[in-house]
Amino acid sequence: MGRSRITNTTGDVESSLFSFNRRRFFSLLAALGAGSLPTGAAETAKQGMIVRSVRPLDLEMPLDGFSTWITPIERFFVRSHHYIPKVELQEWRLDIQGEVQKQVSLTMADLEKLPQIEVVAVLECAGNGRGLYEPSMPGLQWEYGAVGNARWRGVRLADVLKLAGLKDSAREVVFDGADVPVGKMPDFQRALPLNRALHRDTLLALSMNGRPLPLEHGYPLRLVVPGWAGDCWTKWVRRINVLPQEFEGFFMKSAYRHPRNAVMPGSSVDAASMEPVTSLRVKSIIASPREGSVLGPGAARIRGVAWSGKDPVRSVEVSTDAGRTWKAARFGKEQGSYAWRLWEMEWTPPGPGYYTLMARATDSAGDTQPFVQEWNPSGYLYNAVHTIGVSVAREKDRQEPAPAVSGRGDFPPEFRRACLSCHEDDVIVQQRLTRAQWDREVDKMIRWGAPVKPETKNSIVEFLAERYGARPRKR
Ligand SMILES: Nc1nc2c(c(=O)[nH]1)N[C@H]1C(S)=C(S)[C@@H](COP(=O)(O)O)O[C@H]1N2
Ligand SMILES: [Mo]
């Protein structure tokens, strides 16, 4: 896919490094809502999201979003490594190639003829909770809301692969999305092992919550891999390549890997000795009350959601005394093998004071959440017990804290061109890294096409380490 690159406001481009493709620039503008789009391919107007990055688009759902069984599309998180592609349905084909009996090129109408399956499933980014790790690491600083529960409808991947016919040599299935890489970043391609690709619940979804897939969630076709982390759920799937061996692409061999066992916080681990992230971990979140709330005296209700990857959630226990004693929460009636469950518990505080509330889920295999998050280099699969503090007042004066807001930094003009050609400063100012980490990040950005002059690299690193250096963050 193309290698074009767009600057922030002026639209001028580093012609020495990139060829500027005007057509693609304007198709991007169209995809971002400035032009007309084919029916169904609209980006959703999102409501009250935490903005992690505006370009590419990365949005997090705030904690109050954990109050409904199905997450409305307006509140569903967005994770995109690259810019959202332009999609024209008439031209859209799903090409299947590689270790197949015959190559096929399917239209959306072909896919609509296959049996349509529905599954309610949690989609959670592997990096959800990265911002809670100590020491911190580079990347989007997601806290709790890079996750949602939606109703996905589409065709079984196994049925689609049957149309091409797999050869005996087939080992892995690689999915290529139509998104355009930012700068010289590697293209987003992800592989599934054959058994997961042929699993009866692995879908190519055409719809989400009863609507055509919204553009930012992968219109017209995305992979749904229930129980597995979001990085496997390729959006805008245009090409499926069946391989006779393991796929070597960047997003399999370098990214989305974690050590099988915990490592010393802050250590670096060779990618080859790590393994790909697959199943989600068992996890629960307290949606209400929120951290810092002041409750009135009398009965209160603690509620939230819980989910897991491999085995269904069996129980959620809640503590209102920092983990000394626990009481089972009651589940809501909605459930599904891959869906999250709502839970709640009545609580009458013994008196005015400050209380530490915790929620802990356990799955049917007995796996449960840790109290201390063990560390991994990229901050994946965070699932430590969600802990919040609330006050109980003498009088009836319940207060909810203001929702989280996210701000832009005031990035100095002399570094704007070098650092903000492909993205804005929002993704930078949320990170807190050591000098060595910033140095590696800047080198990575240079490899991925950032127009950094050798003589300014050091002053950029200096500035980043000084202004956005590693220090304990307030939460
Ligand atoms: N083509 C493509 N597919 C993609 C991505 C991407 O950047 N490009 N991001 C992945 C990641 S890391 C996640 S967590 C999910 C997020 O899906 P959502 O944006 O619909 O919430 O999409 C996955 N599929
Ligand atoms: Mo992700």
C-alpha cells in the first residue's frame, strides 16, 4: 500500500523523503468526512471520548462507558496505527491467495450470500492499561477504556476460505487491511494460526450493533476473533494470504509479543524470546462510583463489568475495605460466551470516611486477577484488580468528579516539522519516558520517516527527556 504522508495544517510535504500523492491526500480528506462517502461508510460522531491521538485516530472510552451491556458505537474505542482508508464499495474485493486450490476475488455481494452468524464479543486492545504500568513504556497511554462489547455479524472465515479451498501445506492466514501506512511505518498485516482461522466463531464481520460497520471500525469488512486481543481483529480486510509457514511481518515478529513469564520491571527482552499475544485475560472494571466520588450516607450501588478470554467469567467479588473482606457481586442477566457481564453490589457504608473499593473477577478455570501487575516491555494485557477510592460524607451531598479530559501539548515550533508531520503532539505529551527510551523512540521515528536532521536529533531527545521525562504520574 502507498507511502504517502501528509503534514498537519499546511499540507506541505517532505518531498525529499516522500512522494506526495495528491489524490490520496484528498481521498483521505474525504474519508475524514470532508467529502461524500459511499452509503454506510461514515465515521461515527463519537461522544465524550478520551482523545489519545487525532491523527491517526485513537480514542478511549471513559469509565462511565462500562455501564451498558452493549457498547454503543458512539462510545466504542478506536485504535488505528495508520490513517483510515477511503472505501468504495463498488471497487471493494476480498482477494484470497497463497496456499489455496484456486485464487478467488470476492465482492461484498458474494459474502452476503454466505450464512450470516452473530456473536456478542468483547474487543479489547492488547495495550489497554499500558498507561497504568510502572515503570512506564512508550506507546499510547491507554488506561481502562480501550475495550468495548459489541454485537458482530458476518460470515465465518472458515466458510470464506472454503471458497478458495486450502491446500494441505496451509499453516497461517495473513490479513491485510486497506489502511495506508503512516510515513515509512510497516503495513498493518496480522496472521492467525490455521486452527484459530478455522474456528467456528472467527468471523469476517459486515455489521456492528445492527449497523453496517462504521468506517473507523473497519468498513466494509473486519476480522472478529472472539476471546483474542484486538490486534488480531484486522479492519478493512482486503487480502487474505495463506502461508505454508509462520508470517514474518513486523506486527507479528516485533510488535504484539510478550514474555511468557514476568520479567524484571524496566528490562528489555528480545522479541524472538517472546510470544504473540493471543487470549485476553480475566478482568473486571468498576464503572460506578468513580475514583474521587463523594457519596452520601445510606445505601450505595457498586457496579461494573467483567470479561475474560479463554474461559467464561464465573464470579466477581467486591471489597470495600481495601481487600480485607470480599463479597460476591450479582450478575446481570445478559450473557454470551465472549461477551462481558454486568455486575452490581449493594453497599451500605458503615459511616462517613474514606473507602478503598476493589473488584476481582475469576473465570471458570479458576484463573483470577492479580493485585500487582507483573511487567512486560510493551505494556500488554494489564488486568490488575481495579481499585478506586471514594469518600462517604455525613450529609447527603453526593458528587461525581468531572470526567477525564485530554489536552494537547504546547509543542515548540522548532520541533513541529520533525515530530508532527504524521501525527499530532497528543501522542507525545501523554508519555513519560527516560532519556534512553526517548532516544530509542526518536530513532524509531526516523526509521519510520520522520524528517529529523542529524544535528537536531539530540536537542529533540533532550527536550523530550526534560519535558516528558520518567516520573511517577498522578492518578
Ligand atoms: N487494518 C487495521 N486493522 C486493525 C488495526 C489497524 O491499525 N489497522 N488496529 C488493530 C488494533 S491494535 C485494535 S486494538 C483493533 C481496534 O479496533 P477498533 O478501532 O474497531 O476498536 O483493531 C485492530 N485492527
Ligand atoms: Mo490494539
